[in-house]
Amino acid sequence: MSSLLSSDRWPELLTLIAALGLAAIQKGWRSFRMAQSQTWPLTYGRTLRNKVSDKNNLFRLKVFYSYRVGEESYQGEFEKTFRDEAEAQLWADALRDKQVSVHYDPENATRSRLWESDLLPIVQSLPPRERTANQHPLPAWERLLVTAGVAAALTGCGLSLLDFFGRFSGKAWFSPALSTGLFVAGLALAGLAAVERKRAATRRAAPEWVSFALHAVIYFAVLSSFLLPLGKTSGRSSRDTRDFSYQILLYFGAFEVFYVRLKDAEEEPSPRSGTFAKM
């Protein structure tokens, strides 16, 4: 315990706490904005036009709409990102010249929001033949690969955390060779996850707990890079903390990709529901 609380550990401990704090603030702000918009009154508007743009193999749909509050007319935008152009175009076609539910800020009517849950039934109302063309079932071999990826990422992440907290408390539970091997394996797994993510035609949003943990790990890696000084401290360099933060990010980032992909596979789209993605 004394090793953990020694003065030379405080910068690393505070960096870890700050990363968790930033992730919590981000989650809290998102929840606050969502809760705030849920109390906004409802009016009805109409889509004016939409467009699909391509950037770095991501397809962004923008829907422009108008609505009225009292005697005044306003305009707003809705955005959604896809990994599949056909899926983005499907939404664009479905939402062309449609009446939509618009939630607006009663204190500032120029602020408005379209909820995706309100738009989803409009897209689902398309003829089945148009929607089933956008389904992308996961082959058996790929489902097995994704399942193995989840297991490997969880194992690697757990071992990385064990190694990190062991060294953090002054106990090297892993040999240097094994620790280096874990980092290299993390790089390989992250590369495989990147390929799998590129293969995915569509992608749902990650669950809240996965998103929170991933943001915390990202913040920890960024803060470690900029705030922790280089040099030796108690026989261990601050650069080790950077390496561990990158290693944990590699494994958890891979887990996030494989986990979401596996969830997509477990919830194969039916002819009625279609496949949708939120980025």
C-alpha cells in the first residue's frame, strides 16, 4: 500500500482518476442533453432535402427539415453516419419529403432535434424488397472469428491490466518478454479488428458501458502522453505507463469492435426490421 501511495506514483494515479472523471463528465453531459430534449414540446415538420456525402469510407446523411412554432417557421438538420453507402441512401430515399416529429426548445425555438426512434418507422415502412437488399448476414466462419476476437480481446485486456497494476504497485508479475509479447499481440489483434470493422457494412452504436470504458481508456492514453514526464521513477519509467495505456487501448478498442459486431450477428435483421447503424 505504501508503494502504491508513494509520492512518485501520484502523477500516474491522478492521471488515471482524471481519465475516469472526463469519461464520466462526457457521459453525464450526453445524458443531460438527452434528458433535456425529452422534455421539449413536440411539433410537426417536413423534410426539405437530404444528401449523402462520403468521407474516409464513412457515409454521412444530412436531412434538412422545416417546422413551425406558432406563427414562425424554422429549419433544422439531422445527421447520421453509416459505413455502407446503400444503407445511407436507403435512409435518404425513405426520408425524402416526409412529415416528421420535431422536438424544439421552448426557450429557443430555433433549437430543435429529430429523434432517430421517430424516423426509424418511416424507414421500416419501405417495401421489404428495398430493405432486404441492405441486409448483410454474417457467415459462420466470420461469426466464429468475431467470437474468438471477443475472447482474445478480453483476455489480453485483463492480462494487461494485471501487468499494469502489478508494476504500478511495485510487483512485476510478468517477465519483460511476456509483457512485450502482450503488446505485440495487442497490435495484431487491433489490426484484425480494424479489418473486421471495415468489412462491416453497418454498425450499431456500442452499449453505454462499453462506450464509457473506451472513452476512459482513450483519455488515459492521451493524458499519459501529455502529462506524465519522461524519465525514471523508482526503477520504472513514466514511459511504461504510456506503453500500458496504449496496450490497454489496443485490446479494449479491439473488444469494442468485435463485441458490437457479434451483437449485430446475434440480432440478424429480419425482413421487417432491416439493418441500421448509428455512429
